[in-house]
Amino acid sequence: MEEEAGSRLDRVVSAHLGLPRAYARQLIQTGHVLVDNAPAKAATRVKAGQEIEVRLPTPSTPPAQEIPILYEDEWLVVVNKPAGLPVHPPSPHSPAPSLVGLLGRERDLEGGPPERPGVVHRLDALTSGAMVLAKTKGAYASLVDQFRHRQVKKEYLALVEGELEANAGEIRGRIGRHPRRPWRMRVSPGGKDAHTEFQVLARGQGQSLLLVRPRTGRTHQIRLHLAAIGHPVVGDPIYGQPADHMFLHSWRLGFQHPETGEWLELFAPPPTWFSPWAQALARHLKANDRADP
């Protein structure tokens, strides 16, 4: 906490819990956040040594949020995960909504630890987009193997701060957990190998829209790598400047069907806050002779 002394309370809560800053402010305003056992304001500047307690509200009724389904059969389901929704609860008894909790109400998810059934890969809570989950143990094993051996096609959309000069590039930097801030990752010689490629789709108003292809799958890889070259993702509360939305979206996911062997590629329409860049996305799709997602 010493490193964050002087930071706004809503920013600290947002960064630590991976929540949208607007939701963190709402929690504070409704009395769900205590500083040294007392209510505080979102603009309160935290001090070193203070104890911050966050009490997530228990929903009185099941959330009405619907998860867009991109593809589903008896072996797997591919969804367009909404931004702000964690993949699985932070703890086994947490009442907070999660992707596996909502999907598991109407279908069986199989494989992996019981607290995150069917989860073969993850997206950060603030990241939206295409994600596949397994409905059988055989599908789980096959999909995990494909991700492990880097046989899955992954493309992300990232709006970043600054206008990049190069039209394309790659970033290599080993990634490990920060020794004093466990919720953060850092580029470190002792970390795991990480490789990210990117292509600039558009520039304007001090920002760049990138198509990003992570060749490895480390925690926070895209966010950390882009911040490391001086172009953090817009709205990133940990590696950049927090905002109402983080502009990172899993746009395309391709893999071999675990049962039929068919190659599947699914596009996930981006959230509405990407709308100002729709023309750039359309040009990219047309140039690559692809159908509109």
C-alpha cells in the first residue's frame, strides 16, 4: 500500500479487484468500502498503513445479464464474454456473478478444478470477447492441449494510448509476478517467455487501434507488453489510466473441434465503445476477404 499512498480510493479499489472504476465508485458511495472501519468518499486519498475493506453486495435476485453465445454443441460453448464479468468467482463462497456461474445454470460444464469447471483459458474481468468453455472432460483435455501447444488462433482488438509510428511489430519480454504487488505482473528476466505481435489498424486523436496476436498466453500479457513499449491499453486501471471501460477485446478465436476435428473460427462483435473505430475494422475485414463479424 505504501506505493499507492496518495492515490484516490476508487482507483485503488478498481486496480486491486479488477473492477471497472465506475463500479468501484458505486461500491464506495453505497457504503460497501470501509477505510479503517469507517465509510469514505471515492476521492479520498489513501494513506500508508490504512486498512481497506471491500464488502461485495449479495444480490437479492439472480442477475438478469445474458451471455451472448457464439457457438454451442454438446461438447463445448463459445461465448462473447461481457466486460466487467469475472470468469469465475474470486473465492468458492463469493456471491458475485461470474461467467461459469451464469453459464452453469442452464448447462453442465466439465473438466478442471470444481471452482472453475470447463475453463480452459481465461480473460481478465475487464476484457471482453470470445472465450471457449468445455462441456465434457474429453473436450476439456483436447482444448487445454491445444492452448498448451499454441495451436489456437487468437486475435484481440486493443485501443492504446499514443499513435505508433510502425505499422506492425512484435514484443518479447519475459513475464513474472511483481514481488511487492501480487495483483500486478512485470517484465522480468526471471519470468516466463512471452511473445506478442501487433498490427496497427488505425490512428487518430492520440490513440491507435491495434490487432494483437499473443503467441503465448501469460497473465496480463497484452496489457503489460503494450504498456512496456509506452502504449498502455486505454482504460487499463493497473498498467495505464483507469476509465469507465478498458479497450481490450478478444475478437477472434480459432481452434480444432475436440470431437469432429473441424477447424472452428468465431468472431465476437466488440462492445459499443469500439464503435468510433468501426470503419477501420470493416476495412481490415475487407482487405483480408473475411465476412463481417
